[in-house]
Amino acid sequence: MVIGVLTAGGDCPGLNAVTRAVVSRAISEHGMEVVGIRNGWDGLMAGDVRPLDRDDVRGILQRGGTILGTSRRDPYVHGQGYESVRETIEANGIDAVVVIGGDGTLRTALALHEEGLNVVGVPKTIDNDIAGTDMTFGFDTAVSIATDALDRIATTAESHNRIMVVEVMGRTKGWIATYAGIAAGADAILVPELEANLADVADTIRARHRRGRTYSIVVVAEGCTPPDGRQITSGVDAFGFDRLGGVGYVFGAKLERLTGFETRVTVLGHLQRGGSPTAFDRVLATRFGVAATDLAAAGRFGEMAALRGMEVVGVPLAEACADIRGVDPALLDVARTFFG
Ligand code: F6P
């Protein structure tokens, strides 16, 4: 059996750990051949494929990025679906493809599966918003980076009696904002799941400063919508997704006006996606890679490796694609306990 592996969409710490696990498991446990597909779906459309053996994946477990390359190009947006990849599949004798990607990539994988391609998914995104799994790999690393940044911002905020607004990634859901906000003891957390009430946040901050606190930290997810209802974007990416970023500046200016306290804004951006994965993400990514390969070996195509509780199991891709998973309201309630 020949198994292909590709990484598509935005990169994320832990991608190399999955690739390494797929190659090692496929060769040592199942006697498969593995081919790496370059630059996501683009490589499958263009025939950019090369054999991968265990030597190719030595020393990559802790490396950020993806040795396979990635892109946001897609066979349905930039081609004719299965017809665009058929030649590469047939020419290389690929029996199944392990697709490591976020919500857009997994939806494409499901559509190709429905057209006859044997696929198995691995849920990847720092946003942690894929349905069907309790967690995606990359999220823990992003939260660690954001928490470290918030801790650092707190010490300079304290020196200057300032409000610090920190914008983190989170296209449609506020998982990073919520986790990092709780971990760093933020005074307000604004997530796309809930309408931002800046008047309430300003009241909380004023009350806090009356009690003698000299600074406040507000964490904002990039996908939050400003009061006028227009998201802050700078065009669209190759897949057609909005390029987000900048809502922190809108919220920061408003909070400064409402409170009268000097405010500074930091947008963490791609820092959150770069560098080495945490130990947790290395382990989760490795488990996902092993499970996805086992699913392919068992012929369980159209499924995705997923974390359920402490177990890694196979779930239908259709389940993962049916929804985008938002932050549990109970978690937001935990965060609120410490606001102000
Ligand atoms: O989907 C993951 C993500 O990191 C989002 O949080 C963010 O909005 C987006 O990717 C950024 O994508 P790009 O790297 O294409 O700018």
C-alpha cells in the first residue's frame, strides 16, 4: 500500500511530529510505502510528490513549520475537485492520503472522499475549533506563547498605569484568548462567540483602578466584531478566507476614550504559530499521526483521528466538518470569576 501525506492551510507547531509519526508507523508497523506531497493540495494537483523514508523524518519532531510545505490552494477553489488530483494519484499509485489540516482542508478532504479518494484526516489548527475532537495539536503551543507574552506585557503595563489590549489569533472562536487569558489572569477576555460589550469592560476596569490597581490586561480574539458590525480585515487569502487582524486597535481606542486611561495595543499575530511545539503538542501530534496511519491501514477512509477524553479514536470526517467548535460557556464563566 502507498500512502501519501500532505499538510494544508496555515502551518502550526506539531505538523512535523505528525509527518514523522505517519512515516514511521506506516513503514515499521504496516510495511507501507510513503510519499510526501509538497505544499498541500497544490502538490497533489501539480504532481509534486516524493518518496519519504525514515531517514527523511529524523530530527524533525521538535521543529516548527512543516518540511512538506503548505499552501491555501485548493482543488475546488483552484481546480475541478477530484479531476485535478487524479493524475497524481494514479501516476504515483497512491492508495490513500493522510490529510493534516484545519476546517477548510478537512472539508475539502471530505468532498474528495465523496468523489472516491481514500482519505484520513488529522485535525490541525492553533485555533482549536474543529468539531469532533476535544483538542487540536498546535493549540497548546499557541496558548503557551500567548501566555508568556501576556505575562511580559503585564510588567510593563504595571509600570505605566496602562490598559494593555492584546490581540491573539482565533478566526471564529476564542479558544486561545480564553485559555491564555485564564492562564495569565486577564481582566477581560473578548471572544467572537459573544458580542463585545466595551462599556461593561470599561466599567470593570474603572472599578478595578479605583480599588488601587494600576493596570489592566484585556485579551481580544482577532475574530471579534467591532460595535459597527464590520470585521477588521485586509483582503482574503488564496482559499477565500478573510485575512483578520486589527480589531484590538479599535477596541483599545474605544477603551481609552471610555476610561480615560492610557492604552496600548499589541497584536501577537504569527508569533503564535512559529517555533517548536510544546511537549504536549509533540505527544498529541505523534498520537494523531500513528492513529491516522492505523485508520488508513484498516481501510477506515473518510475518518479523522480525534482526541476524546484521554483516548485517540477515529471519527467520521463528516462530524468534524458539520460545525465549528466554540468555547465552552462554562470555561468563559470560569474566566469571568477573575475579571476586574
Ligand atoms: O486558522 C489558523 C490561523 O492561524 C488563524 O488563527 C488566523 O486567522 C489565520 O490562520 C492566519 O492565516 P495566514 O497565515 O494565512 O495569515
